Amino acid sequence: MPFRAETMSFYLNFYLHYLVLLGSSSGVTTYGPQQRAQKTGDILLGGLFPIHFGVASKDQDLAARPEATECVRYNFRGFRWLQAMIFAIEEINNSSTLLPNVTLGYRIFDTCNTVSKALEASLSFVAQNKIESLNLDEFCNCTGNIPSTIAVVGASGSAVSTAVADLVGLFYIPQISYASSSRLLSNKNQYKSFMRTISTDEYQAIAMAAVIDHFQWNWVIAIGSDDEYGRPGIEKFENEMLQRDICIDLNVLISQYLDEAEIVRLADRIENSTAKVIAVFASGPDVEPLVKEMVRRNVTDRVWIASEAWAISSLVAKPEYLDVMGGTIGFALQAGQIPGFKEFLQQVHPKKSAHNEFVQEFWEETFNCYLEDSLRKVDSENGSTSFRPLCTGEEDITTVETPYLDYTHLRISYNVYIAVYAIAEALQNILTCTPGRGLFANGSCADIRKVEAWQVLKQLRHLKFQNSMGERVRFDESSELSANYTIINWHRSPEDGSVVFEEVGYYIVHGKKGAKLSIDKTKILWNGYTTEVICLLVVCCQVPFSNCSDDCEAGTRKGIIEGKPTCCFECTECSDGEYSDHKDASVCTKCPNNSWSTGNHTSCFLKEIEFLSWSEPFGIALALFAVLGVLLTSFVMAVFVQFRNTPIVKASNRELSYLLLFSLICCFSSSLVFIGEPQDWTCRLRQPAFGISFVLCISCILVKTNRVLLVFEAKIPTSLHRKWWGMNLQFLLVFLFTFVQVMICVVWLYNAPPASYRNYDIDEIIFITCNEGSMMALGFLIGYTCLLAAVCFFFAFKSRKLPENFTEAKFITFSMLIFFIVWISFVPAYFSTYGKFVSAVEVIAILASSFSLLACIFFNKVYIILFKPSRNTIEEVRSSTAAHSFKAAAKATLRQSSASRKRSSSVGGSSASSPSSSISLKTNGNETATPPQRRSQRQRVSFEGGTVNLSLSFEETRENSVKL
């Protein structure tokens, strides 16, 4: 940057010396292009306006001295902007309150919309400011001949303003642009003295992307001008599109100087593109060649998005272009009001504008004639050699249709008006400055008669004033004014077919999120339609489609196609449990845990809640079986209580049988806790209730079976056996066995208590189950129960040949086999099922094992008690017992005899004596056999000669007799 400044300063000094020498030799004290609008004053303002759209293209082969380039294509709007500056200056000069006794002058040049012409004019501005630093006394006395330019209004194009800002910024001359919106100009480190009355293009790019997003387009063409206006603007636009997931199919830069072949190639690419929306960030002259080619091809199925620079350009907004360009959506600055400006524009006349040399050409271009002193007698634009007619001077400007008189929406003209007033207000603040309160060193103030450009720049940066519309004007930290945008739509006028810019919405730059953009779709006419009546007939208000892929319907999502932009996708149906309720969903939304997706995946419905319910047939059936088990067990208990003194009941260990029946009632009842909606308390109750009930049941069977086995196999039935197997000890053993299970349950409930749990893993169903807390604890509970059952099975199997009237060993063995089959099958079934069937499996296991115990142990006895009372007698019990005793004694004697013979053989004796055995019934101590006399008589069976002496006694009248 320092090298650039030093180089520019060197050439600038050289050029200034040249200007001074030229001025002194010719006696002319004006610098810059010859055509200008100029008026002297105490303070001089500079102006740069595009009175022409460009310069003629010539091939300079340098065979002779190069000629000055000629400006072509008159810009009526640019001339109106110039008139706005002159009007504002004259209005200020005529004001008695603003800058009294101070006259503003102006020097306004035509930039021809090119950098070279703008720099040529800008050099005259800086020459006046720099001339005092040049030692030119030896050439001429220049003092007082050239007034300084303290501020410049302009230019219009961003590329032109950038070049001018580089130059005037070296001398801190304030430059206020009215139309340059490039965001690059916001860099205050590079453009120190640049200011503007228009917002930066950064906001316009955001607004353009917001409009495209509003109409749900995601496949567009982006075109920008190849200059400081188009390149930054289209770059910001691309970033905004990326953030909104909108894709750009084609991105190109254009210029008004592109040759025809390049324009044709670009038109081919646009025509072949599937994108129907074209966003153009360029000026009118740059976009005009492309529009002409598209009109020639009659490409009507496109929607154009126009940036502010060409949205209302007279070069493009022509009636003959509306068949292609009709329906264009453009951005325009908000219009302002300038009182008296309409009349000022209508008063223009060559004879009344001695200070404005541009009026003469304006008049000739408007009426297609030439003035007497004009050199423009040939229509240079059309290349015609025919002469124009002579202007009479009586032409009426109000009778022609020209953009110059389009004062209904003053946008750029109003920005020019504000720029001039901003400079005037800054000078007013200098004029009214109070010493000690100024903006300069030590609070000093500048002298209005000797004010310098840098002092005006300082004052402008701190400026605050109220404009003609009553709005507060203040330059922000980027030295620009924030403004909003009006969204317009190109219509065809039903009266004369001209282009009408219909306001259809607005964009508020600093509005709240979601409220920045507002568009009335009913006012928009898309391309090709002329009137609202026709629009209603053909439904032209329907938004055109410009997407890479068709919309994905609700219930689907966008799937990525490999190698394609993200906007090109395929529609994929949402997975089960997911849904999308709108079109073009990027992802499917997962349904809440308590919901599931419908068949078309457009919404979710509440899952059905399932558990082993009291109302469902399966739950009712299980409950009926449980109640039936309770009733049957209660019936058996009632029978045993009713017939408690019969031999069968006594032989079954009456007290343990009562406890066993009670435990079975608890087993059946515990199954009911598994039915119904699981709650925390039921989950904590059901497993301990089941475990304790079964352990109590099996403990009773185990103690009962083991006692009978020990009694029948006892070798010496002493009182110790009877004491050891007394009733108290039996109940104590039952209690100890059950207590172990109780402790398992207590530890389980304390460390990992079960709780109600909702299982959402199953499609369309929520299973309410119990989380057991600890599967290890459940394993210990069932394992301990099975261990007792195994021990019980062992003793029952061992005592299977005891008298049937005294023990149900065979049936107990069978019931234990059923128990093992049920619970061995339960384990895989429990872990392989889910939901309510887990509870059902356990209920079935409880009921099956409980019914097997009840049926095998008690149904035979109940049958004998109720239907075979003849078998429920003491004689029947005595005979079966005696038979078993004789059989057991015989086997014992034979075993003893066999053992004795083996011992005799080992000693070597020649003769073997067989042991003598006798059977005698001892009555009252006598050894002679006598028949029994009465029921109360004690009977004893004795086997002598062997090692077994078994005594059994039965007494009906004594309660303390041994009960088998």
C-alpha cells in the first residue's frame, strides 16, 4: 500500500505540473473534461454522474496520436441525478437558515460509467487541493485562480467509486456516493474518506437469498458483473445460498464489453440449464447484452431476480423485452420525497441552463434534433448518416415519455439530495461551531472561509441531522446510511404496454428475525402474463418451480445422490418409528418413545400399552385357574379338618398337612399379583411372595417325607427318635428353610428392588413389565427353591416303597418331577419371551407346579376319605404296615444270615449252623404267642436271631403314640 501511494503521488504530481503548464499557456483556469456543469461559489463541491452508459469501443493501433474516447448512449436517469445535485445546492443557497452568507458552487463531470473518465475528472478535484503544495511560482501566479473542492458527490458504479476513492482518499477529500453499494468499500483502512447514502450490497445479497428461500427455490443460476460491484456481491450471495442449502447450477461473470460469441455461449448454458431462476448482480449496461440475446431466443420460462443496479434500469426495462423479462423480481431503494423537484425538472431548457453544458445534449437526445451550435448532427448511436432536424427551442419537455421525468419513485435522486445536504449540514456545524467545543485539537473550530477537505471529512463522521422526510440521518461506523429495500415486480401496463414497477413487498435490513421479509404473492405476475384478469384465468399466480429434484412428499426424506449437489436428491421413505409431516424434509423425525409412525410415515400415533391385564381373555383364564387352585386347596383343607381324626389324616402328619395346604393357597394367590398393570409395589411383592410360598410348601413336604423315612428305617426305635422328630422340631426345620428364602428376598429388596418398567423397544406397543432389579437375586430365589425340591425328590424317591397308607412318596416323587420339568422349562421361556408374556410364563409355571403338588399329594387321600371310607380304617393301615414290616425284617434277616455264613466260611468251620429265627407276639412281657384280646392291647413284632428289632404300636386312645 505505501508503494502504491508513492507511485500514484509521483504520477499525480507529474500530471498536475502538466495541467498547470497547460492552463498558464492557454489562459484557461479550469481543469478536467471540457463538458461539465459548473458554477462558482465560496465553497466548491464536486460531482460525478454517469451521463452516458459507456464509451465507444475503438481499436487503437497507435499509428497516430490516440484520440479521446467518445461517450455513447445517453443516460436520462443519470442526468436526472445530476439535476438533483444542482437542485439541492440551489435550494441550500436560497435558504436563510442553512449556511447563511455562504454560497456553494459545483463542478460536475460525466464519468461515462467508466473508470478512465472518472479518474480524469477526479484529477481536477485533487489538483485544486494539491496545488498549494506544488512550488509553481516560477511558472505562473496561481494564487486565487483555482478554488478548492472540499467534497465530491459520486460516483454511481462501485468500480468507478473504488478508483475515485483510491485517488481522493490520498488527500482526505470526502467522497459521498449515492449508488455504489459494493461491500469492499466498507473497508475504512483502504478507503479512508469514502462515505455513501446507500446500504452495502451485503444486505442486498442477503435479501436476494431470502426471496429465493421464501419461494422455496433451491436450484438457481447466479450471474454477476465482472467488477467491484458484481464480484463481491455474488460472492456474498453464494455464501448466503450455501447457508440456506440452496444450490447454484451456473455461476458466471459478465460485462458490457463481452464479445457476441461469449454472450451466445452464455445464453446456451442458461437455456440448457434446468434452473429456472436467474439471480443477476450487475448493472444495467452489463446485463443488457445478455438480455438482448435471451429476448432474441424468446426464452420465456425463466424468473429473473434483479439487484438494485438494474432493477429499474431503462436499458433493460423496455416494453419490447417484457415477453421475456416480464415478472422480474427486483430490489429497489426506498423512495424519498423532494418537494419542488418535479417543477425543477420540467424547467430544464438549453437557453436557461448556462451553467450546465449537459442540457444541450439532453435536449437533442430527448427530441431527436440538433441545436444550431451543436456539433452532433449525426445519430451516433444508430450509426445513421442522415441528419437530425433542427431544434426549434419550443419543444415541450412534458409532452414526451422519458425516464428523466420519472419522479414518481425518487430513489437514487433522493440519495444524491441527501448527500448534498449532508455536506451542507457538516459545513453548517463548522459555521456555528463554538470555540472550545469543536472537533479539532483543544476543542478548536475550523474557519468556514478557509475550510479544508479533511476538516469537512471529520465533521461528516460525527454528523447527525434530520432530512426533508423527518428522518434522522447518521453515518454508521462504516460511513454509510442503513436503508431498506422495496421489492418490485415488472408488470405490463394495460394502457400503453409500458413497464410498470409494481411494489409487492419490502425487506427491512435491521428488522427482527422472521419479520425482515414481506411479500404479497397475490400481486406478483410471473413471466409472460399481461394483466391481472388473465392471471386469474390461467392461475399465473402459481409460483414457478425451480428445484433440481421434485419435492419429496410428507412421509419421505431427501436422500443424497452421489456426485450430485445436495439440492439434487432422491426421496427415501422414512424408517419405521420415524415420520416427516412436511414436504422436502431433510431428515425424518423420530417418534417419541410413547408413539409409533403411521403406515405412510406422516405422523405418529400413541403406542398401545400392553400388560397382562385382568380384562383380556388370557389374564382372565389365568386368574380363574388361580382362583380355582385356591378353592380346591381350601376344599382339601376343609376335608382334612373335617376328617382330622381319621387314620389317613393322622398318617399324613396332620399339622404339617395344614401348613402345606396353607402354603399352596399362598402359591396360588401369589400368581394373582402377576396379573394387572405392574406397579412398583406389585413388582416388589410378587417374586418374594412366590419364592417364600414355594419354599414353605416344599419345606413341609421335605420334613414330612424325611421323618417317615427315618422312622421306618430306624434300627432301634428309641424315645430319642420320637423326641428328635417331635412336632416342634419339624416346625423349626420348616421355619429355618423358609427363613433362608426370606433373607434372600430381604437382601434383594434392599440392594436392588424391582420396579415398574415401560419397554419401548417393541414396535407400536409399550409393554409395562417389572424390572427385577437383579437377575442374580432372582436366580438365587429360584435356585434355592429348586435345591430344596431336589432334596425332597431324593427322600421321596428313597421312601417310595413305604406303606401307601402312611406316605405318598410315589406321588411326591412324581410331583417333584413335574416341578423340575416346569421350572427347567421356565428358564429358557422366561428369557426368550418379552412383554406381558414374561409374567404369563411365570404365572403358568406357578400354577402348574402348584396344581401338581396339590393333585399328587392330596387328591388320592381326599378320594379315599370321601369315596373309599373303607380304606380309611385302622385295620387297613395295620395290615399294610405289618406286611411292609415283615418284608423289611425278612430282607434284613437274609442279609444277616448271608453275612454270618461268609464269616463262618472264612474261619474254616466244617459245619455251618443256620441261625434260628422265631416270630413271637409278646403280650404283657410273656413270650408265648397269644391272640390279641382288645384294640387297646399293645402289639409287638420281634425278629430274633438277627440284628433287627422293630417295634410298632398303635393306640387309638392315646394321643402321644407315634404317628406315621
